[in-house]
Amino acid sequence: MTIDELKHKAITAALQRHNNNAEKAAWDLKVSARTVYTFKSEQEIKEDKYKIIEENKIVENWIEEQRRKQKRKQIIKQLKNK
């Protein structure tokens, strides 16, 4: 386990123990509140990026499904015209 992974686990656990209160978590870990606030900000950014990626996948899947439906309609129309 790397130092960053250990730091991540320690801060996450402290935040959970203190109901996401960064100042209490920082006091508990004997680190600055800035360290915990920075960690929280980085985590929120990562979560936001993950949400955006997931939303993009949903939109891309919907667009692809619409294209398939349109293609089916075109094929059916061509078959009816023959």
C-alpha cells in the first residue's frame, strides 16, 4: 500500500467518524484542516467526473438506440416498397 493510499483511507475513515466534518477529522488525524479540505475537494471532483462519464455513456447508448430504430424503419420501408 502506498502512502497516498494510506492517507486516503485514513482521511476517509476520519471523515466518516466525524460525519464529514473536515475540521474534526483533521483534529483527529493531527493534520491541518487544509489537508482534509483539499482531499474532500479532490474526491468531489473525481465523483463529478465519474458522474459526467456515466451520463455521457447513457446519452451515447440512447443515441445509438435511436440510430438503430431509424435504420430498422428505413429497412422496413424499403421492404414494403419492393
